[in-house]
Amino acid sequence: MTPEPHSLTGTDDPTLGPPQGCPAHGRGPGGLRRLYGPEAEDLGDLYERLREEHGPVAPALLHEDVPIWMVLGHSENMHMVRTPSQYCRDPRQWSALDDGTIKPDHPLMPHFAWQPICCHAEGDEHRRLRGAVTGAMSTIDHRGIRRYINRATQQLVNEFCVKGRADLVSQFAEHLPMAVLCEIFGMPEEYNDRIVEAARDLPKGTETAIASNAYITDVLMRLTLRRRAEPKDDFASHLINHPAGLNDDEVGQHLRVVLIAAYEATANLLANVLRVVLTDPGFRAQLNGGQMTVPQAVEQSLWDEPPFSTILPYVAKQDCELGGRRIRKGDALLLGIAPGNVDPRVRPDRTANMMGNRSHLAFGGGPHECPGQDIGRAIAEVGVDALLTCLPDVQLACEEDELIWRASIFSQHLVELPVKFEPKPQREVRAHPARPLQAQRPSDWQLGTPLPQTAAAQHAEPATPPPPVPTSEPAARPGVFRRLLRWWRGD
């Protein structure tokens, strides 16, 4: 395919845009569409207009009219992430950053500013840092984590089950991933409302996000120092003690990026799966009837509503061609997860069930593919299954068109998911052998308040278990299928 004489490093080519006088000239320089502002209120619709006008790789504009290539095609996205000889994640190679086109106060600067992490590294340095992260993740006890997810789900459900109403975003989807991640990291005492709110606030780029980032960074650096002095069998300790020899700053930065990325993605995934279950009768009927398993439902959601819509930036290391477009060295490209998942060349029918197909872009690909995707899947699969087991009659408590999303170029997440059900008594939760399942969760904190002087919060006293109910005869042993189901859930 012959490359076009166009590069985003020079957008004054008159052949790029519509004729002079056309209303489209109000879009931006060269008539390019903006990925922000009024035209971008419905990004899904905007991506399809870009695909129709330009094909699988389209020129567009980021905030403050910074040029960017929007990669819309599935195969083009896969080629980009799997070809590190041509494309990298190091933002320092982006021409717009190097020549001052992007100002230091650019609203998206927190998302693409360089950091000493594996996401921005290449070659031997990438292998060193990435090897430490994947090595530490390989030590995670997946069966034990599934048991913990099950217990944490029941603990969260116990907080609202007697009321008969709940918001499954703020009371469940935003809390379960953080509880599990704090357990994996080796800091269960840090799990409370404050760290959940800070993790939600940090990606917004607001004034309070600065305080949120400072709080989470402080928590993780304190954890790093504790585990450097007293290692245990947890993710942080294994990351510190990996042969790659990460220093404290590298450990803290990687703990931060793993925590925030995993939390945001999994919270969005949980909310998306639950919304579909509650609003699509056919989807729920397939689950109830056994035609679809919860893992298959999660995979379908990763196709239809990926937790992250895009990832920024990939940068061209040399002049090359992608999707029939000439990409010049230093040009930046946007990994289009959401538009790539609905590329008509791989999904002619968007409503088709993608059961058994894991070739979506939700976790990226190539050397920077998400290393924690199995943990994210486990949280969503076990969490959704355990919630529906606890509340089999749960229903949406509003009209579907009343649901509200908060969207950005990077992700779209549900603001609330109000539900109703028959009130149910709390169930006993088997606590962790060494500590209560959940730390005390204070509700009177706010961002920017002074951090406590102690490294760990005080644990809540474990509840006294109810007396055993006498039975007239021994309970029958569960059947093979039920025992297998319990094993899968981690009971």
C-alpha cells in the first residue's frame, strides 16, 4: 500500500482537510477532528466517523490541539503493540514533547509524563524492570486469592444486605478490587475508604488528585521501607527481593502503577459486568440457564466495554507505515482499545457473542501487555458470581436510561448502579487465620488531611461468631458438582 504524503508533524497540507469554507474547518487545524470538547461527547460515535473518513489509522487532535494518530483497526493496533522495533512507550521520544508543542501544564501531562517504570522502558532496562514485576506476580497464590475474593465479597455484601438497597458501584465495585490488591501487596491494614477514594480521584488530574497521589505514594513508600527491613510472603516483598535489584524508588513507582492501573481497570470491569447482568434479560437468562459461565460473561464485557478505552502514547521510533498512513519518527499514536474491539473487519456484527474468543485488546499486547490480567479476571469472575449467589433476586432500582457514566478519552466508568432486593440477614464470614478480614474503615476523613503517625491502622475487633445451630442429623455431603463449584469459587 502506497503511503500518503502526510505526517502529523506537519498538518498544514491542504490535501488533508475539506475545502476552504467548509464548516468542518471549525474542528481544528487542517480540519482534523478533536478527541476532546463538544464533538467528542460521544467518543464511540466519533471513532466511527474517523474510521469512515480515514480508515483504520486516522489523524486527530488531543487536548490543546496536539496532533496524534488514532489507531482504530484491530490488526493495526496489534501490529503496533507487537513491533517494539518500530514503536515504543517512551514519551521522551515524542516530537511534540521534545519541541515544546506540549506545554508542561498540559491537562494530560500526568498520563504521559516519563517515569522510571517498565511501561516507559525499552531493551535491557525493560527486561530488568518487567522481569521483576512478572516474577513477583508469579508468586501470588491464585487459589488463596480466590478464597479471599469470596470472603471480601461476603463482607461487603454484609454491609448493605439487611437494607434491601445498595449502590453496586460505590459500595461494591469500587471496594472489592482495593481490598484484594491491599491483601496481595501485603498491606491489608491500609484498606479503607480513604485509599479507595484516593485511587478514584488520582487519574482525574484535579487539584485534589495531587493530594491523592501524595497519599498513595506515601502509603506505598512506607510499605517499601517496612518490607525492605522485614520481608514477608507478599507481592511487595517479592518485588523488593527479586534478582533485578530494584531500588526503593523503583519499587515504590512500580507498586503505584500496578495498584492504580489494576484498581481502575477492575473496578470498571466489575461495574460493567454487573450492569449488563441487571439490564439485559437475555444475558442474565444465559447465566442462570448455564448457557454462559461468569468467566465467559466477563470476557464478553472485555470485548464490548473494555475498562480502558485507549492507552497513550506509543511513539514511532523511525519512519514507517501503518494502515496505509506514513508515520514519521517521533509521531505519537493512541492505542485504540475500544474502537479496535469493534473493528468491522473482525466483528461484522457487533451484537454477536464473542464466547471463547480472547483476542480483544482490553489488556494490550506485546512486551507491554498487562501482566496482572489474570488477577483482574479472578476479581471480576469470583466477585460477580459470589454477589449473585448472595443476592439472587437483585434488580436494577432505576430505569436503564437513568444510569450515568463519567467518560474521558482513557476510560468510561459508571457513576452509580442502584439496585434493590429482598433484605437478607448477614452471613458469617470466615476471617483470615492471622487477622480480621477487613480493617476499620473510618468515614470522617477527607483528602489532604494529615496522615496518621503509625504505619498501620488499628484492626477492628473480630465479631463474635454466632453459636452453632443444632442439627438432628449430620449434614449430607455435597455432590461432586457442588464441591467442584465451591472449589472454583475458592470456598
